[in-house]
Amino acid sequence: MKKHNFYAGPSILPQFTIEKTAEAIHNFAGTGLSVMEVSHRSKEFIAVVDEATKLFRELLNIPDNYSVLFLGGGASTQFAMIPFNLFVNKAAYLNTGVWAKKAIKEAKMFGEVDVVASSEDKNFSYIPKGYSIPKDADYFHITTNNTIYGTEIKYDIDSPVPLVADMSSDIFSRPIDVSKYAIIYGGAQKNLAPAGVTFVIIRNDILGNVKHHLPTMMNYQTHIDAESMFNTPPVLPIFAALQTLKWLVDKGGVEAMNKINVHKAGLLYNEIDRNSLFKATVIAEEDRSLMNICFVMTEGNEDKEKAFFEFASSKGMIGIKGHRSVGGFRASTYNALPVESVEALVATMQEFEKDNS
Ligand SMILES: *Cc1c(COP(=O)(O)O)cnc(C)c1O
């Protein structure tokens, strides 16, 4: 039976990425060696990093005064690295969920953190609006897509202070204006590559303001100067990321991705809104994520949750269990998820409704 992979992360990757990576595990760039057993400083691997950087720049239209870094440590290490490198007097954060809170916790170790707005009062089911960003903050941090709650800031906000964005789960899902951000970062395992590589897009002039010493590995400047080669980078995930970037170019880039993502998410939200057994946890259409779609059983039908999970599993739906802090279901519809998988889930929901109401 065909499996439909709705995991939130690690998550579905293009078949192209998996096949090319599998080939390179056996024979990398005609070397007769595995990509896992060649020097990261070999000319063949340097070419991989160079091309991945070039495609990152092309796909996102990254201005020349920004660097693209491939680091280890996951997005979670960035939660600390950002204040370590940018925090002088005070930082501002938007609290939109678990990941935002984790970032806030790290920043608080460096001093005053102004949480300008929070959606915690309604279990993070919306994106706060109408807040003001303090002009004396060293930076303002947002999480553009809240993977757990299914909310998303689908536009580039204007910030009077340097804007820092965790885009772990929506990078390359839509066009962005990089010039509005000082730093964009994320773990690769949602929309780009296997776990292990963290991308950082950083405006070069944002650094150099902190007075304290920075441990070498925690200093962005180290990695900018060494072009991600200060230490051994995660070679296999970087190789795989390059394949996904090539796939993205071939598919028409982020504009084309966005069109498909809008279409896929629309199919599923429409069915959730129509189906008498299900309801979305995020009500406001403008806040609904195109990447993680959360839904629960409607009132009076809560007892059918387990039955739907089992029915959907029997139809090949994988990874649709909601995060424990939201409950219900979450279907992640990342770039690599084919439209057919969304159509199959919609058909499964319709069939379940027919049999159960
Ligand atoms: C998954 C995720 C993280 C955590 O990433 P790690 O690479 O596991 O540290 C952070 N932020 C968001 C928005 C995520 O989806």
C-alpha cells in the first residue's frame, strides 16, 4: 500500500533527494568513494558547499551583504547563539509557541527580554497582531511557522530593529524578502534535508556589537570567515540539502512552491471546514499554516478520534497524530509532499464521515 508521509519532522523529502543521496553514499562525484568517507576539504565536497550556497542565494534572492552558513547543533543551538552574538541591552520576542518559548528562555540568560505579545492565552492558536516593537531592542525575534500549533506568519513583517526569524519549518515554502531580516535560521529536517545541518542566513554587518568574549564555535564570525568550514560540517545532510535545492530550482523555485502549497493546504482546510466530524484548531484564515495543518474532532465526536486514527493508518496515512500539546491530528504538508497525498487524506476523511455519521 502507498504510504502518505505527514510527519512534522524529520519529514518527507523529495524522492530526487533520497535517490541522489543514496547514489552518493556509494559513489560520490565519480570518486569511487562514499560521500561519507571523503574529506570535507576535498575539491569535490567544497564544490557541494559552494553550489548549495549559490542555490540558496538564487532561490531566496539573498543580497550580497549576507552570508549563508551550514552549521551543526540544530535550530535549538541558534536559540542561544543569537543572543550570544546580538544581545547588548535588551531583546524583543514574539511568543507564538513552544519553539518561541525555548528561544525566549535562552535569551533571558543574557538580560532583559521584552515579550511584545503572546498567543498563549488561546493555546497559541493565532498570531498576535497590533503589538509594537521597542525601538531600543537589539533585535526582534519571531518564529514564522509554528510547527506544533499550525500557525504561520506568511508575510515579511516590518521591524524598526534587526529582525531575526526561525524559519525551520517554512523555509523555501514561499518567496521572502531577505533584506527585511538580519538573521534567518532553521534546522533542515522539515523542508530541506535530513536532520543534522542548520542553515543561517546572516547580514554581515549585524555582528561585532557585544562586549563579551564569544567561544569560537558560538561566534558567527568564525563561520562566516571560514565559509562553514571552520570545523567538519555535517557533510551528508549538506549533500542532501543540495539535492533538494536542485529539485526546488527544477520545480520553478519558491514562487511555484508557494502556489502548490496554497493549493494543497486549501484542499485540506476546505475538507476540515466542510466535514461535520472535524474542525480546525486555527480559525483565522490568515494565521493558518500552509505547512502544518492541525485539526480535532468536533464536539460530540471526540470519542471517534482513535477510530479515525486507526482508519487513516489503514489507508496509509503516516504521522498524522497531533502534538500532545494540541491533541487531535496534524498533517504536515511540506514542499516535498505530493498533492496526491493530500487528496488521499481528504478522501479518507470523507469516507470516515460517511461511515460514522
Ligand atoms: C523543529 C523546530 C525547531 C527545533 O529544531 P532542532 O533542529 O531540532 O533544534 C525549532 N524551531 C521550529 C520552528 C521547529 O519547527
